[in-house]
Amino acid sequence: MNTQDLKSSWFFDIKELGKGPTAKIPTLPENIQLSNYVSVENYKPNEKIFSLRAPLLPSQYKKTLDCGSCGSEFKKGKKAKYCSFCGFSVCTYCLVKKRRMPNGPLDKRFKICDACDRKFFVKELEEDYSKRLLEKDNKIIEMKAQMSEVMEKRTALATKYARRTKELKEQCEERSEKLEKMTKKVKQMEKAIQTIFDINEEVNSRIYGMLVDVKEVDQKIDYFSSKTKEFIHLSNEIKDERISKEMEIKRVEKEFFHLQVLEQKI
């Protein structure tokens, strides 16, 4: 939308708007200065009427043939009235409002023409808009500061997250190494256990073989024990028989000795 469209769609002539600050004002578009487009006669933001402390003196009045506000001609013989702010001659219809001096006392109000009143109205609109722009800029600055703080926190969190991620990664790598070592140890233990099982099986087989041998030895021992018993019994019998034979021999010798004795006597 160009400047002319903005003028026709929103910006307006103050005469059409109303006769004072109580008029309803549409919302001002952003990045638009009101004083650049609102039609107000000879409006200047730094005009002298905005810094007055007291009303103009009669010597400062500017007498004209028509109203300085609406432009209507004065009737002949009619006493002119003057605006206390600009000093121009104005008609009765354009000099019905009062306003205090910008830098004057708060309790005193002076007559002001519609043209000056409209200028004050536009000035107040500009100040209000400038205030809103300043508030908006302050909010933007505050939001930027908040965003900067959020970004700092986000950066801090990202750094913390990266550091924590690195620590967890190192811990995972360390645990992986430990797990790998434990896996190797478990495999070695499995091999050792399998070796022990093999040795145990071999030992069991040897023990079984030894038990068989022991059984055979026991059988042989039992055999030799029985033979030994027989031998002892036979030896006892032989011993008894020998004793009996020796006794028989002694008896015979004794008889033989008596026989010899008898023969000698005879």
C-alpha cells in the first residue's frame, strides 16, 4: 500500500475528525509518523505554542480580515477575538475551547482556537504514539534481553548436555572395556571349568579302574587269607603230630633204655 492509499484509508483531515481530544482515533499503523500525513494548517512539532508559559500579550496579536482557524470572513463592525496561543484573529465559533499553557500553571486555562487545539491534539497523538513506540522498543529490548538470557541458558544447557553426554560416552566405553575383559575372563573360566570336568571324568574313570583293581586285590587277599588259614591249620596239625611223634620217640627210647638196663643185669 502506497502513501496515498494510506492517506485515503486511515489518515484524515482534523476538521473531519472532530473538535477536540475526545474524538475517537483509529489505531495508528506501525512505522508511520502522524504529523507526516494528518492535514493540519502549518503544523510543526517544535512550534512556539507548545512551549508557552503565559498567554500572548495584545501587542503580539495578529489582526486579519478572516478567521485564522476556519477561514471565514469577519462581518464589518464586529469586534475581533484573538487566540491566546497563536495570536490570530478568530471567529466566535472557533474560539469556544480553553486549554492550559504547556509550561504554565495547572489551574489556569486560556481561550484557544480550533486550529491551535487541533495542533495540540495532533501533538498529543504524536506524543502518545511516540510513547507507545518507546514502550514497544523497550519491550523489544526486554524481549531481546530475555532471549539473550534464554540463549545463554540454552548454551549453558547445551554445554552441560554435551559434557554429560561425553562423560556418559566415556563411562559406556569404560564399561564396554570392563565387560569385554569380564567376557574374556568368563570364557577362560569356562575353558578351565571344562578342563576340570575333563580331568574329573578322567579321574573318575581311573578311580573306577582302581576300584576294580582293589576288588580283585581283595579277592586275592581273601584267597590268600583262606590259604593262610589252611596253611596254619595244616601247620598246627603237623606240629601236633610232630609233638606226638617226639613223645612216642621218647617213650620208645625210654623203653629201649630199660631193656638195655635189664640186659646188663641179666
